[in-house]
Amino acid sequence: MYGKVGEKVSCWDYGQGKRYAYFPLTKTVAMSELRRNGSGIGAGTPFGYAEGEIQMQLDRGGELIRRREQRDQMDVEIWEIAGPSDDGIAMITLVIDVERHLPIAAEIEHTSEGGRTNWSTAFKYPQSGPSSIYDLGVPRMARVIDRTMVPIGTPGDEPRAVPTPGQPPRSKQVPIDIKLPRPMFVGTPENFRVPRLAKPRGRPRPPFFAPPGTRNVALGKRVSASDEDPIIGSAELITDGDKEAGDGSFVEFGPSVQHVTIDLGAEHEIYAVVVWHYHKQARVYFDVVVQVSDDRDFGRNVWTLFNNDIDNSVGFGAGTDLHYTETNEGKLIDARGVRARYVRLYSNGNTSEAANHYIEVEVYGR
């Protein structure tokens, strides 16, 4: 099975149990394993997104209803499950060809305060098709990265961070001191109609605990960016310690998917990443992905800490994290003590404009 949006290409080889993904930004092809999960459906059938939604509902206590019927002179099994999502109610339906044990249709209906949305697809299995990812326009000179031995969090996703063995228990940890900038909304916050948007907490963020000695190890460190010629400011502003929202405190990069990379100078145990995109006004940034690695090219040993890219625009798989509204608190991402030297952050415009912004990124580690 394959999917293609512009230059971004993904292929799932269910015969070999492999996934191939081409990332045009880095001109690399990542090869990873397709894994089974606890639902028993497995990665051997190509409906990973709906499968993941079903597993999430099962984990939340939902009941899976299965029934048999005939459609177009074909014996099919209908799988249905409904239950709470992060911001509403989700109803998932799968139609499976009993004889071949293959999905032929999938539908997800999501209802929230923002309205109702539907996602549906039909699966077809032609006798012949592209023989490889290169038949879909991927350059044959693209570098292939083998990630088949890297732990995978969900089928087709990037590796997720794992706690460092021996990490102190919560009782021996201390709250880290995160200095917040002044709140500075200019104008009236908009009523965003953004799917999967986190609800405002309505109170200050609770303290975040980490081992003693944890500090902001990104302060003053070198920053590189996919956009080497920012519209406003420079990449150095991202780690200069200035988190205020005024003019001269932020960098503005061009539209579309952009990323910045912070070199911490050495490998650290990372417990939290806090990012301030732009908090002079309320807005939501899209396709926010935060990754860490011990490889400056992010070609191996890559862990994804946060991903709210719901439609796989960036190319690392559809994320399950929520969109959020920018405030002076920034967005705190729990890194759970993963060891890495490099931190990379992606974004893809916002609710106000197509450009990408950063005021500050702090990385708390030791």
C-alpha cells in the first residue's frame, strides 16, 4: 500500500513487514518494521490509523461490536466501537472481507463542540502496482536509513522516548524552576475552530518534577534552521534566554514546514522541552513535532516526544497529541529522561498566518 502527497511518499510492504517513508526535506528514505499491537489486528492488514483509534477506545473501556452480513455478494464482518475521544465522541467502523481477512472500508466519525467531522476510505487490491517506492517519484540517489532495529511506539510512527533506567522516583525529584515571561495578549483571542484542540486549563500549570541538578541546558547553545534566511530576526534568538513577546524577541521563518535544531554540545538526560512560538496574541501552530537524537542529521536513534500533525503533513506519521493555544506559559513537553544531544522542532504555520515563529526553546536536562 502507498500514499503520496506532493513529494512526500509512504509505502507499506505487508509481505515483508516493512514501511518505507521518503522525507523530501532531508532527501532520505527511512525503512522501519511494521509491528503488531495488543488489539490482535496486527500490522499485517493496512488500516493502521483506524486500528489505532480502535485500540485507544478499547483502552478507555469501549466495547467492540462485531457482526456478519453480506455486501455485494461478499461475506463481510463489521467492526464498530464508540466512545470518548480527547475532545468529544468518536465512532469507528471497519468493514472486513471475511474470506481474505482484508479491510475494504473504514470510517471514523468525530463529534465535538466544534461540530462533526468524518474520515473515510475504501481499500482496493489491484493485481499489479508500483514495484518499489522509486516508482512513485522518489529519487534513487536518496539516502536509505535502516530503522528496523529501533523501538517503534506505534506502527509506522517514529520511535518514542523511553525513561532512563534508574531514574529517581517522584519522591526524590524536585520542581524545576521555569521563569515565565509576562502575559501579553494584544487584541481579543479568537474562537478557534481547530480540530483536536486542547481545552484551556483555566489555572496555572502545575510544577514539573525532575531530578536535582536539572537545568536549562539549551541556553546560549547553537541553533540551525531549515530556513537559513529568516524574514525577521535570527535563529540565535531561540536560545538567548529572552522569552518576552515584544518586537525583537522572536524569529520569523518562511511558510510551509520548517524546523529548527538545537545542538546541546553533548549528550544529556532530557526531562522536559518548553517551547514558546509566539504569545503576543492567542494562536495555534500546526504540525508541531518535537524530536531528539544523538545524530545531528537525525538519521538514526530518533525519538519523537510530541506530534500533533494529525494528517501526516511533516511525514512522521499522524500524531496523536492535541493542538494547543499559545500562552506565556509556553508548551511543556515531558521527555522522560531520554538521552540525546540534538533537539529538533517542526511547525507548519498557524491560525493567524502561514509563517513560523519561535521566541524561545528551553531544554531541561543534566
